Amino acid sequence: MLIESVDVLVSSPGRNFVTLRITTDDGLTGLGDATLNGRELAVAVYLSEHVVPLLVGRDAANIEDTWQYLYRGAYWRRGPVTMAAIAAVDTALWDIMAKAAKMPLYQLLGGRSRTGLLTYGHASGVDLPELFDSIREHLDEGYRAIRVQTGIPGLPSVYGVAHSSNAATGTGSGTDSRYDYEPARRGALPVEETWDTRAYLRHIPGVFEAVRSEFGPELTLLHDAHHRLTPIQAAKLGKSLEPYDLFWLEDVTPAENQSALRRVREHTTTPLAIGEVFNTIWDYRELFEEQLIDYVRSPVTHAGGITGLRRIFDFASIYQIKSGAHGPTDVSPVGLSAAIHLGIAIPNFGIQEYMQHSPATHEVFRTTYKFEGGMLAPSDAPGLGIEYDDEAAAGHPYERAYLPVNRLLDGTVHDW
Ligand code: KDG
Ligand code: MG
């Protein structure tokens, strides 16, 4: 089964997505997600200029060899652009091979290890009443685990916190009322936000105390610090949140310095999750071997596809570290479906982030996975179970959209 043609599809149904479609000489097609939020065209051009010419004529069945060829063969290894491109090729080939076998992808990955994937959704509010409303909406939708983010007194806006005006106008999709923060304020240049770590550290423990007293001890709660803290600040936050029994505290320090997590671990038993910006198994070596984290955040889309991420999860499993794959709306339904098939099969599944895509996104990506009672489950359609609608996509051309930039009160550019 030879690869006959490859299309790089860029569309913007509510937000930008890059999708790879591989077609074989016997007419099978496979899809892969190559979306890198705010840097979409870098991956699209990497694919069309450097990867697609290498694929035509290759045997679609040699997935591992193609992965190694694109990774080792390029000499320039790792990095989000390269790994998103490899991920898209890898995922599309798995989709094709599962369709060729007339099986849902998870069957090729070893079959079901569970009935569904526990998910968490994003609740947020500028203040406690809005946050509580948002938590209640998520509970009504069936979520059993909820990420909690709030505004910080004194800061005009905080990334990851919806404004009530966004919810009302449905910013992001144009038609729905779901909150989708990443493209919330599209523009020619990035929005700049202001950050104050001391104000944040003062405020957050009180938020979790209020949430626990309103919603009780059983609700699974998570929080994302978005790489903004130093090791000692992160240690302090983890310690201060211990009474509120978090499922995890995410991305407390910037990703580059992995030994920072040692300092955090020395001081707190709050479980730690990291990795949404990690791309390869090598990024995790120190964190796994020293058991500095509890959950792996990489998605299929940014970590070299099914092949790359499964290898990471296997490595994690020997240290009792579990999966917690990134699942924001900038991972397309193709990337999410790949995560669902992988998550249902692996032995060390932890939780799956699920923000829910907008109706506009679902017009272009026809999905078959199901969300019920807070759990995601793959369908039994062959392959990934996703169709890409070219006609619908034509109505949503690419629009440049940046993620925001974070500055301290004195103007210094800060991590976020
Ligand atoms: O593209 C960046 C977003 O996907 C990311 O900032 C969202 O932190 C995030 C999360 O945990 O989903
Ligand atoms: Mg995050």
C-alpha cells in the first residue's frame, strides 16, 4: 500500500488548524493533526516543503521506519515544529492502517483497557460567583473533574480565565456560547497581559478553600500555573494547596529547567503534571527517572504522534507515572481522537483534558467519539473515526492569531 498523495489542509473554523491528509494507491485516506497554536504556518510549510516530497511512494504500512526516517533522517531533531509535523504523518498512517484492517485504531494499539476516559473541563471566572457558575455548568454537562482558574485582584485579565462578555458573545466560534480562550482576542499582534506572582500566590489558596466549601471534598479539582513560578514559589503554592486535595498542579515552573521540579517535590505532596510543551521522550528522562512528576501532559499532536507518545507513556509507566494528555481546543478533533484511541488502550491512563470544540470546528471535522457522564470514548468506526469536510473548510480561511504575551508590573516579559 503506497502513499500516492498528501494534502496539507489549513482552515480556521473558529480557530486555526493544520491537518494532514495522506491518500494511498488503493484509495484509503488517513488524517493527522499538525496544529501548533500561533505558529500554524511554520508547520504547514515544514510539511509541504520538506516532508510531503519524502512521503510519496513510501509504503504506508512502515510506520516506525517513516517515524525514524523523518526524525533521525532530518539531522535537525526535536522541537515543536518538527515533532508536530512527524505527529501528523504518524497519526495519518495509523489511521490508514486501522482502516485497512477495518478496525477502530485502539484495536491495533492493543484493544480496550477501560470503558472510557475520565476527562476534566475548564471552569473559570473573574471572581468567585462567576467561577462557581462555571463549575456548576461543567457539572451539569457531566464533568466529574474540573480545572479551576480565576481572575487575580489587581490584574485586568489572566490567561485561561474567561470574561463573562466572551461567554455571552461566543467569542472564538462566532456562533456558540462556549468559552474558548486562545483565539478570544484575535488580532494582528499579540495581546499583552500583566502578571503579579505575589498577588497570585496570596489569592489562589482562598479560591480553593471557597471551592471546597461550596462543592465538597469529592469533586476532582486541578489547577494550571502556566509556567509562571520560580521553584521556591512553586513549592510554596503546592504546599499551600495541600489541604484542598488537588488531582494535580500543572506547569508550575518553565519547562526548560527540569531540575527545578526537585525543589518543588522536596516541599510538597501535591501531585505535579508537566509536559504540554515537551515534544520527545528525552524531554522527560530526568523527570521520570527521578520521579519528579505524576502526570505526563504531552498530546499526540506535539510529541511525534501515536508512536512518539506511546513510547513516552510506556517509559512513564515503569515509574507509576500516568497520562494526562493536553486537550485544549487548539488540539484539533483529529488530535483529540488519536488521544482517545491511545488513552483507551494504554495501561497507565490518568485523565484526559477535554475543553470541547466549537460548533464551527465540528462542521469541518466530523467526529464520532462520544462524551457522556464526564467520560470520552472512541467509536468503533474504522481508524480514528474522523472525516474532514473540504467544502465546509473552504468557508473558514486561515487568520493569523497570536497567543498573548505576559509582562510583570514593571514591563518585564515573563513566562506564561
Ligand atoms: O496553545 C496553548 C494552549 O493550548 C495552552 O496554553 C492551554 O495551558 C493550556 C492547557 O492546559 O490546556
Ligand atoms: Mg496547561
